[in-house]
Amino acid sequence: MAKVLSKFYHFMMEKDIVFIMVQITFMIDWMIFFGLTKGDTYSKVAYLLIGFAGFIAFYDNLKHPKEIHNRREESILFGATILFSMWILLANYKIYLPYVDSQVKPLLLRGIIFWGSFFLWSHLLVFFFERLRGFEWKQKEARNAAFDVFLIFFILLLCLYMFLFFVSCYPGCVWSDSINQLEQIMRNEFTNHHSYYHTSLVKFFYDIGMDLWGNINAAIALYQCFQMIVVAFVFAYCLTTMYQAKAPYWLIIVSLLGYLLLPCHIFSSFNMWKDTLFGVMFLCFLVALFRMVKGVEGLPIGQAIVLLISGICVCLFRSNGMFTFIISTIVFVFAFHKENRKICFILCEIIVVSFILKRPILALLKVPQPPIIESLSIPIQQIARVVEDEKELSETDKKLLNCFMDVQRAKAVYSPWLSDWVKGSMKMDYLEDNMPLFFCLWVHIGISHPIEYFRAWVDQTIGFWNPVDEYMRVCYNDVYQMHGIKRSVKNESIKSFLDKYLAIFSVNPFLKATYNIGFLVWILLVCFFANLVWKRKNAVFIVPELAIVLSLMIATPVSAEFRYAYCVVTSFPFLIFIAFVNFHHESKTNLLQEEEKKNHHEITITKNSYQNGLESHSVEH
């Protein structure tokens, strides 16, 4: 297989006029097709940007042929190209599947989409990997006074968030999930459906606020102030780490402006949902891990504590946090077990502590876990899609399916992008008692109707792996006015400006790229594959983000919900910086090892010289 890939890539790079014309034809057809076809506006913009970049890379690759150094690199490049090409093909299934009268048209469309994508991505990736091979951020000047820099970043961020909060958004953004958590606090009856530990954190500040002021708005605002302090702290911690690790000044400034000015960060800073703290704790964990691996100046015990706390928060604040953390730990231990055993031990300790807190402790406190249905969004959507499309089922499957769901209701309420309505048609008691039987039914129906399962999966997950035009909601900038909660606006002009500012980001396709999860995931994947090609361990730091996306591709209840992957946006600037850091040049551990080797070498040379001198002296005598 590797030999075939090698020959194919070398053939693509050769200046064979016939093959060049074939590639150009497919790429032009691809551009025309996505330029003219109706569909998701933002996807078209993203595809056309890829197309233009691919043509530039194609021209440069012909003018300056790139060398693929070995079969391992060829395999990575081929795998990455296939992945991106298949994603674009799958994401646009609605374009070619509706045609049932003729197989020629869908076959032609599939060929144009796949092979056009393949040639564009292959040239783009070869260009990117080879042009940037060996590149790293370089800053020669020494940088000191890290605490002063941190303080500047922290004050700037916190002042802006606090100002907008008190002037136009008091007592913050309080939506459905937050209301549910507040009602749990009021009743003193808790579940782990929304993280029990996050709810307990809200309760801590809520109780203090009610004791001090006796007002629910003030109690909520007290928690929001705590959250804004945490958000500003973590963003400043990230920017200061980039400063200490000698990131380019322009990258630090752009990252700071992003944290200051992007609406998703502004409104999330005083949004009561668990996703805000999860997103910033995710970033905090990556930064602390980076500092310990790279040996960035700081108190070792302090960095270890930050790593421990942020890692536990990642595991506990979202249901998919533990899954993500376990995958990340396995990859990290595999990559760094020889040189960073202490960090590997801390990561394993985080998993153990988090599991104890999540299972045995909650069992002792009699806090129920989320219902099993919350992990079955994709399977029930796939079965509901078969019902919705009125596909034929055997009598046995029909009878069994009626035991698990209200089939008529599921058909009536089915939505391809949201599983909550179908969940309501499930018979929960029977489902929880007969999970193996449900799994067998799901597999059996899927074997008979794979196309419906495929369509249901794409529609249910597409927002997290393909650029899409709209997310369910990016910024929650209002409140549910119930239980005495009421929005207070001190300055209508600033509130109006914020609304218009948010609207600009909702309309402009280029500004949408700043929060488009699918587009950002594409960029992170390119950086991930590049580091694999360059044999850099920096790829390990991108794994947690990809694991989050993978978990959503397996079990997301909403096809395009921004807050589920908010952590991708919070950590994106830091990961772009990490992608081009060379650990082997800057790590204190490596420097110490090199110094020890140098000293040992000098001692050996001195001993040899001394012995040679003695021998020559004895010979003379």
C-alpha cells in the first residue's frame, strides 16, 4: 500500500501534461459547482476559499516541485487528503442523493466533489507541509516581568467584561439550563444531568448573595462576577504564557483582541451555563500542561496545582469531559512517558479522583446520574429517520420498536438537527431495563437501512466537522424573566450598540469564521497532520480538541450548537502558537540534559588528555 501511495504522489508531482489537465479540469469543475449550486452559504464560502488556496498551491507545486521524504509522510498526506475529501462529499449528500431517476448524474456529481476535493487538498497540504517544514516562532530578546504582563492582561479583560455586564447585561445571561440549575438549588434536589459540581458552585455564591442582599438578581450577579474573574484570569494566564514562551508580539496582540472583542467571549463571560467554565478550564488545562512540558518559568508546585484543578474541572463540568480527558491522557502518556513521568502521574491521578467524585461520591450523596437516553441521541435519531422516511420494517422490528418508542409521535416530532423531541417519544423505563435488546434492534435496522442512518448522522453532527452557516445560538444575551429574575439595563445606547455589534458577526461570512467550529476544526486538523509529518510532539496538544469533536460526532443532541464546542474557540489562538513551537530547542529539561552531556564530554576529554600526557611522559623517561 505504501509503495502505491508513493508512486501516486510522485506521479501527481510530475509535470505530465495529460494528468495536469485532468487535475485542472476536476478542480475547475469543483469551483464552478460549489459557486453555482444552492445550499449553505457559509459552506460555499469556505469551500471556495479552499479552492482558491488549492489553485495557488497547485501552481507553486508545479513551479517548485516539493519532495515527500518517506512513505510515512506519504501515508499521512494521503490519509489527510482522503479525510477532508470524504468529509466534503458526505456533507453535501443532499446535492446528489435526491436524483433517483438517473444514476449518471449523482455519480458524476460525486466524482466532481470527491476528485476535485482530493486534488485541491492534496496540493494544499503538500504546499503547507513543505513550505513550513522547520518553521518555528522565533524571538531572540529576553522577556521578564511576567507578573506585570499578566496583571495588564487580567485588568484589561476584567474591566471590559465587568463594564458591559453592569451597564447593559445585569444580572447576566440566564437561560433554560441555568433556570433548571437554579430550581434544583431552590428545591435542594440535585441531579448530575447538569453537572452537580457546577450547580454546587453556583449554589455557593447564590446562598451568599441571598444571605447578604436577599435578592435573586444580586445572588446570580455574584456568581457571574466570580465567573468573569475566572475567565479573565485564564485568558490572561494563556496570553502571559505565550509571552513567556516568546510568541510573536503580533500573535499575542491578535489573541488579546480576540478575547476582548469577540461577542462569543464577551457574552460567555457572564453566561451562567456550565459551558463557559468548561471552555476556559479546558484552555487552562492545556496552558498548564504546556508550561510543565516546556519548562516555562514559574513555581512547579503552582503549575502542578493548576493542572490538577483544571483537569478535574474538565472531567466534571461536562458529560463528555471524562471521555475526552481519558483519550488525551492515553495519547500524552504514549508520547511523553519517558521524559515526563511526573506529568503522566498527575494526569492519571486526575482521572482517578474525577471518577471517584463522579460515581462513588455522588452515589453516597444520592445524586442521580443523567438518564441513559442522553447518550443515545444519534441511535434514536437514526431509527426515527427510518420511521420518518417510511422505510419498510419487519413485523418483529415493528413490534420491538413499539416497545421502545411511541412510533407515531416520533414520526410527528422528528427533526433532523435536534434529538430532544424524539427523546420525548421514548419509553424510558423499558429502554433502561433492556439496553442490550435496544442495541441489537438498532444494529438490525441499520443493516437494512444504512442510507437513512448515514443521512441522520450527517444531519445530526454536521456543525462540528464541516463549516455551516448557522449555529443554534452563538451568544445568549438575554434572560428568562422568572422566579424574580429581571434584566436591568443602565445604558440603552450601549445595549443597542452591543446588539448591532453582535448582528454584524452574525451576517458577515468572514467574521463568522472566528466562531465557526467546523472551519476551526479544519485548521486544527491541518496543524495536527503537519506536526505528525514534521515528527513534532506538539500534535499531542491538539488531541483534546479533536477528542471533544469526536465525542460530539458520537453523541451530540444538536447538530450545530456553538456552546458544546466553545472550548475549541477559547484555546484556538494558543493551539496555533503551539503548532509552531519547537520543544527540543527551548525546553529546560532538554537544556539541562544537553548541559550535562556537554560537561560529561569535557570531563572525558580532560581525563583522556591527562592520561595521554602521563603516558607520553613515561615513554620519554
